[in-house]
Amino acid sequence: MTAEKFQDLPLEEIVGDRFGRYSKYIIQDRALPDARDGLKPVQRRILYAMFTEGNTFDKPFRKSAKTVGHVIGNFHPHGDTSVYEAMVRMSQDWKSRHALIDMHGNNGSIDGDPAAAMRYTEARLSGIAAELLRDIQKQTVDLVPNFDDQDMEPTVLPARFPNLLVSGSTGISAGYATDIPPHNLAEVLDGVLHRLDNPESTVDELMQFIKGPDFPTGSTIMGVDGIKKAYETGRGKIIVRAKTAIEPLKGGKEQIVITEIPYDVNKANLVKKMDEQRSDKRLEGIAEVRDESDRDGLRIVVELKKDVNAQAVLQYLLKVTDLQVAYNFNMIAIHNRRPTMMTLPLMLDAYIEHQKEVVTRRSQYDLQRAKDRMHIVEGLVKALSVLDQLIETIRASSDKRSAKDNIIDKFDFTEVQAEAIVSLQLYRLTNTDITQLEEEQEGLQQLIDKLEGILSSDRRLTNVLKAELKDVRKRFAKERASIIQAEIDEIKLTMDVLIPSEETIVTVTKDGYVKRTSPRSYNASNGQDFAMKESDYLLLEANLNTQHHLLLFTSKGNFIYQPVYELPDIRWKDLGQHISSIISLDKDEEIIQAIGLPNFDEKEAYVVTATKLGQMKRTALSEYKLARYNKAAKTMNVKAGDDMIYAAVVVEGQDIVLFANTSYAIRFPLSEIPPSGLRTGGVKAFALKEDEYIASVQAVDAQSDEDIVIVTNRGHVKRMALTEIEVGLRAKRGVVTLKELKANPHRIFATVIVRTGHTIELCTTKGIKETISVMNLTRTDRYSNGSPKIDIATDGELVTVKRLS
């Protein structure tokens, strides 16, 4: 019966099954290293292919293309690019402490330059790579058929040193990723030797020998606790910092010299990023960034301008560039044919177990070879003792087969011994030869005794392993390149050094146009002719320093943090830059408030925000200084249908005064609002009725003797003492501040806190501006509606009310 051509199967089953098989393949046989030899399959196949071709460290170099072709044709049926890239990486001394391949020609650079094409480069195994393959011909590891069953390849290499730790590994597979840093060979071997003597040793004990990673690019590793955690759990984090020095120059100048950079950092990109700080004017004080690296070593120079604090510039560069990076351990390897999170003890145990098996299998192989040779030597010795009879018997035989049979029957030789005898050359039949055979027999017996002792005693086997590990240590150990520092140094930024102190005028308009203007440009225009659209108006005009900060609050409960020095420097007569070109906002999101601040250090200062429907909250000012400010952050969780209308910096001891549009007002101390973090919704501040909303919010000193000016929607203005509004609790109805009329009642448009001598300005939709001196306003009680100042029928609706002085 023929098989069906088509099968009706669920798609989920097919996809799940096929992806499961694919995942298993790339996890076990592509992307993750083996815990025993620290190699991925492509690396193992490259090394084995070069070994089988005799392309070893003691032979001349051979074209890389030939090796790649051999690997693809016999072991690794994948693209030549992937094979060559793996080959190149094993030759790069800035990627590994001990390169496994020696390569002649351009094998790339620390700047990220690609290697020359494989037809141009030549390669061979390095000296230490020979230790990975040593004894592989003695059946020390399992060999399996290759992809086309035409050849055999090893499942693992003998690996006579702990390559997984020494070379490290990085890779991404399905559901797993690995990041194992390189280590110092001498330290790792010392750790293995200690583990051999103390199988139950702790991570603390092992770290007396294995201090931590040892990167080929040197640099300083900070955070012993992170190393310990990684060794205990397989995961951990360390900080890697470049090696830097500050050198004096003539004329009171200094320069920062970088001679070692963190592992896996692209030097060209690092230099470019540092120079961008200068060209983009994010960091003042850098005169030039130069890459002076040559064949003698890495050297990057950051030359500074005169009288610039080099230490402060260095701290900033550590913060914003890859002069300092975090390295995250994720030590996953294939152990017992499955991906395993490897701790340091487990790594050492997996290696030791593998080495004991390698030494055992090698000893078994050598023992069998020695016994086979001993058997032949014993036959040759016996043959020389009956030489005359033996020759006579052979001469009497008709052919080789007959000769073998005759001497087996007559002298009791075995088939193997008989073959050796009849193949013997005549010149060997001398007195000298018998002496050599006896010496060989004695040597073979000693070797057999030694090998049998190794196989019968775990202690002897361990001693052999120790001796060989010490030999590798003696021949290949290098001094540690990376310095390990117990604690992580905090980066301390001093902005006053990094950012030049310059006075500037910062403006923010209601429509979201922001800029900073130099006093020179401002004075040239005499403060007049400010560039702004007709329908727009200023929310903020303040004299700030470039070292100060700007907070912008939006109707959707967000805030934008901007250092003043990063604001666009634009002339007074030119339109500012729209905030949307700096940070994106929603279409219906508006700027409601702008606040300039010298710092965020005041302990009792809070940002108080309020919504149109009466929600209010306060958050510590210190929470508003953001390290990352490339997008708007949440300051208040505003519900649907509501808008944030107020934001101000308020200090302990102040009162909050709220006005509903219907003229009801309440006053309560700031302590009535519990402090909360960013992204919270706040508490109910006013007991509003349906169709009511908050028209105005004011923060005043608790003992203030100031007055409040109330402006109504009909253009009336009244002045009233703040003491008319008694201090109470939040979430109440409060008291009326206007007389309620049955027809066309007054509704509060805005309020302003004033003293005698202040002036306020009212602006309308038709561009009418009415300036009113507070001293010309008579103080009235709560039941007055004030006096008319704007005729909204002819002058237009009110747009803004602000205090001028």
C-alpha cells in the first residue's frame, strides 16, 4: 500500500512540531557552547578540520578559503560566510585572551572593520588550540558520522584546558542566550586544581583563585558582589570601565588619555560618540578628540580647552559613552545535552568529569596498544631464542601462509606473532636486536603497569590530570589584563563645570514654542518685538541660567523636563522651536504651565497639581529631575473627561485656595494633601456639583496678608482680602466670593494674588489689553461682584489675566 501524498493535520500541530525540532537543533547544535570544551559546533568543526588536514601551529600557514571549503564539504553544510566569520573571531586577540587560530592578513579590527576575504588570508591552529585537540586520535572522545555519512567528526574535543571559562562565549538561540566572559588561564587552572583536591569547595574558596573575568582589552572591572552572584547563580552584573589618565599640557590645559576600553566596545564608535558631545555642544570644554592608536597599542586622546576641569569631563564621558558599560553574566551552556544555567562549581565539575573520562579513555587506548606490542615483542624474543630451527622451518615452507602455519604448529606462536616473525627483515637477526627487544619489553611492561595503575586508582588518575594541567599552565599562562575592583565607583557629575554658566532669558508660549535668548539679543530689541503668533501668549518669561532646569506641564497630566542649556538658543525677534520637535505630545494635549528652577534640592518643596474636576496631589520636587528625558513623563493620572489645569512648586507651611467657576472657594493647608509619587491620581480637593469645575488655584503663605483679585467672565474685577476665605478642610463646598444673580450670573474667569502697588493686565480675543493698578481697586467683601473693566460685547472675550509687577 502506497503512502498518502497529502495529510490533513491542524496547522498548530504542524507549526508547533516543526518549530520545536528547529529550536532543539539551534539550541543543542548551533548557538550554545558545550560545557566540556566551551565550543559551538561550527568552532569545533573548524578546529577539527584544520587538525585533520595537518594545518597546525608547527606547519606553514594555509589559505583560509581551503579550510572553509574543507569544513563546508565535510562537516558543516552551511554558508561559507558564517564559517569564515567564526574562524576570524577565533583569531581576534581583542575578542579572546588566547586566540585559537593564528591568522596572517587582515582579520578585522577593534574598530569593527571586517576581515579581508578568505582568499586573501592565511591561517593555522594556534599553539594552545593544539591542547584542545591533543589525544583526539586515541579514541578519547566519541566520533559520529558527518552529515553525509562519508566521514566521522567528534561530538566534543578532548580540551586539555577549561576553554569555556578561558575563552568565554556569547550566543542567541530559541528561548536562550548566553554571555560568558573570558577568564585568565592561570587562575582558571588553579581553580580546577583546587576543585580536584576539594570537590565540595564553595564559590568563596574558588574565588581565591578565580578572581573574576579577564578581558583581552584590559580595563577595570568593578563589583565583586556581582561576580560572586554570577558564580553562584549563573547570572550577575559587573561594571567595566576604561583605563584612563589625565595628562597636563602647556598653557594650563589638560588631556584625557584612554589606553584600555571595555570588552566588546567598538573603538571607532566610541571615539565618534565622544566627539559628538563636542560637536553637538552637549559638553563644553573639549577642544579635540583624537584616535592615536597604532601597532604599539590603543590610545585615544581627549584634548580639553584651557582651565577646564578634566576630572569633571571624564565623569561625564563615563556617564554618556561606552567608556563605562555594564556586563551581564548569563552563563548558559549545553550540559548533558540540555541547556543549563552554569554556576562556577558546575562548570569546573563538568570540565573535571570530562577530563577524567578523556584520561581514562586515553589510558585504555595506550594500554591496549602497549599490550598488543608486548605480545609481538614476546614473540620476537622467543623467535630469536630458537632462531636456527625457525629459519629451517620457514625455508621448508612453500609460501608465507604455509610458513605461518608451520611455525604456529611447531613453536606455539599466535597468529599475530607469526605475522611479525615472517615479516621480519634479515638484518634484525643480530645480537644487538635481542638487546633492543629486551629493553623494549621492559619499557612496555613499565608502561603497562603505569597505565593499569592509573585505571585502577582514581588518585593516580587525578595526579596525571594535575600534572598535565600544570604543564599547560606553565606553557601558556599570561599576566592578568583586567584589574578587579571590589566596589563600583559612583559617577559624580558636576554640571557647573560641564555646562558654562550663562545668563539667559527663557520663554514658553501657550502654543508650545520654547527658546532661550541671550541678554544681548534681548537688549538689542529692548525687550520688544517678541516673535509670537497672534493667537498665542506667554506662559513664562524668566531670567534663568544655563545650569538651571525647566519643567513644562500638560493638560493630560504629563510633564516635560528640559535642562535650560539644551533649549534652542534663538534670537528674541525669532519664533521659538515648537516643543513637538523635541518631545512628541498628543494632538489635543496643551502646555498649561512652565516653571523654571535653579535646582531640585529643596527638601520641603513639592509640585502640586490639580485637575478641572477637583482632583489634587503633591509630589516631592526631587522626583522631577529625570536622568532620561527623551519623552514626556507622567506627573498625574488624569481620568477620561478631565484635564490638568494647575501645576506649581509649593513649600511646607503654605495654604491652597481653590475657586469653582460658580464662585465657591475653599482654603486648606498643604498638609491636607498627602504626598504621593509620580503617576498617581491624587485626592478629592473640592466638593463640586454637576456642571461645576475648578476655575482657579492659588498657593499662598499661611500668614499672608495679601489680597486676591477676582476677574469674572463678564469683565468685572474685584479686590478682596484673602482672610475672607477661612482656613478649613479639603473636599468641602466653601464660601461664595461673588453675589449670585438670577439672570446672566457672574462666573470666575481667573484670580490673581496681589499687593498694593501691583499691576494686572487683562487681554481679550480682539487683542484689547487693559492695565489696572491694584491701588485703584477698592477692597470689597465676598458678596460684591466688583466693577466692570472690560466690555466683552465690544472688546471680546477674555483670554488671559496676569500680574505685570
